[in-house]
Amino acid sequence: MTRRIRRNHSATFEAKVALAAIKGDLTIAELAKRFDVHPNQIAQWKSQLLDNATSAFDGGRPPSEAPDLRALHAKIGQQALEIDFLESALGREDDASAKRCERKAMIDARHDLPLTRQAELLNLSRGSLYYVAKGPSERDLELMREIDRLHLEYPYMGARMLRDTLALQGDRIGRRHVARLMRVMGIEALYAQKSTSRRHPQHFVFPYLLRDITIAQPNHVWFADITYILMERGFLYLFAVMDRATRRILAWRLLNSLTTDFCIDAVEEAIEQYGSPEIFNTDQGVQFTSSDFVQIIREKHGIALSMDGKGCWRDNVTIERFWRSLKYEKAYLHAYDGTSAAKFGIGKYVAFYNSSRPHSALDGQTPDAVYFTQAPTKIAA
């Protein structure tokens, strides 16, 4: 018989389970299975909550004193609000011991429960609810534009060489400052090295499938990657899906936060319009190794998932060249002042790139001309 591993649950988690037991919609056995807790533990938490509820209404008054019904009704109403808030907030999490950023996301400004009490229930300071992260300074934005330009021109440059190159141009900046800006932008020197991709340590990484194979037909191999687009103030993330053989951009998304959702939306759009590829290749970034992304690729659409690893760094060059073309030929010429302007400008360039811009790797033909000439009939997704 396997012994259960002893776990320390937070007070909020215990309260949530006890409230569910008191509510009675599920049996103790069903609650034990749902929350992965022993039934006896749930019964104990329920008993503790009922005992504490009695003492909460007691208030230390003498036995002979008549209860203040108005105060009791107010207390019941307050606890009902708190129960409703906890059920709606903690219902989004499998475990109440969530990270601080996740607990902060549970705050509901439209709920009748005051924000101060919401913060107390979620073990947050009230001041953190009103904190707004400070964006990059104008100086850093200028440096990021120049670092991006140098990175596209000389992708082998690391933080030290970029620091020295910027110094020659009159920009005095430290190596660590350059390295920090490179991390913010999500770029690094492009050369064979260990651990070239940053991935989640608990996510599974899939093997590389493109070694020693010839990619000559559309919808054989698709690539996906993420870059950033500098704005007049701040920057946005750009995700794109490319057909490897024809260099055609099949779908793209622009967003102000780096999440898996907008990557999945673009992939679904590409498959809906053009069918499924045989192989989908990405790097080992956390968005691509997440369970949601893997499930969409492998389980829902039955596509083989390939991930760049050691000795496979050159594969990124194909889509990196598209990033370079996009930024030099469009993004750098326009300081977009908002997301709408950036989406319109990038959408216009992608249409031009696919249909009108001749590509040297395609013998001067456009990606559209090669893709639609050779592509098989679309497979319904």
C-alpha cells in the first residue's frame, strides 16, 4: 500500500474545502476525490469551521445578554460575501496556495466585497492592488532599438560585444545593462551553445525531427517563433507561423503580454485555413512546451512536434530573416503609437511579403506563388 505524502495546506484552501462540505452540493467522498484530500481531513475541517463560526458570533458577551440580531444579520451577510468571493476566486485554481501574481489576479473590483477584505482573504497587502509597473525609460527604449538593429545585422554579438559597439557609437552603457535589455527583448547571441532556449524545468521537451531530412514541399514542416516590436512607448510581442519550404507566413498574432493563448489562436487559424503539416517545429520556449500547446498540436490535430536542441540552432535563421525583413522594411520606419496602428502596419507588410515581395531563396518568386502552386488540397481541420 502506498503511503500518502503529508502536505501542508494553506488556511484559505482548508476554508474553501470546509465551505464546500457545509454547502452540501457534493458528498465528502466526492470532495475528497476533487481536492485530493482524505475524507477524514475534510470532516475535521468542516467541524473546525462550524466551531469557529459559533465563537465568531459569540463576541464575548455574557450568557444573559440578548443577541443583537441586526449585528448577527450583518455578520452573516459579510460572511456570505466572503464565501461567494472565495468560491469565485479559488474556483479558478486547483490549489489555493497559488503564487502571489496568481492570487492578485483573483481580485475582483466589481465584487461587493471591499478590496481591503479581498486582499486580507488572499494574503495580499492592500497597497499591492494599486501598484502599476513602471515601463521602460525613454533612454532604455532608444538603447533597445539600437541593440535590436545591431542584433539583426550581427546576430553573433553578445552583451560584451554589443556594449563595446555601443561605446564606439557614443553610448556608454554597462554589460549587465545590455544583458538585462536583451533579456527583456528575448534575444541572445545566435551561435552554437549549450541551453540556447529557455524552457520551463517541469515541461517535457520533444525530440528534434528535422535532422537529415529534405524539406521541399508546402505543409511538410511549419516553424513558429516569437519576437518583439518596439513602439513609440513600450513594445509588443509578435508570434508567427511560417511554412518552411515556401517561407510563407500562414498566421500571426500581436499582443502586449507573452502568453500561450495567442500562440494557440494563430496555430488554430493556420490549420483551419491551410490544413495540418506533418511536422511542427519550435524552440524550447515555455509557451511551446506548455501542456495546452502540446495538446493542440499532437492530440487534437495529430501533428508531430519537433523542438530545436543542441546542434539545431541554424533552423531559427529562416524565421529570423523574416523578422529582420519586417523590422528593417516596415517597423523601423514607423514608430507605432498604439496596438491598432501596429496591427494594421504589420498586417499590411505580411500581405506584401507573401504576395508581392520576391524571395531570393525561392529563385525570385513570391511565397504565395510557390505555396499555392505546390500545396496539396487543404485538409479539413
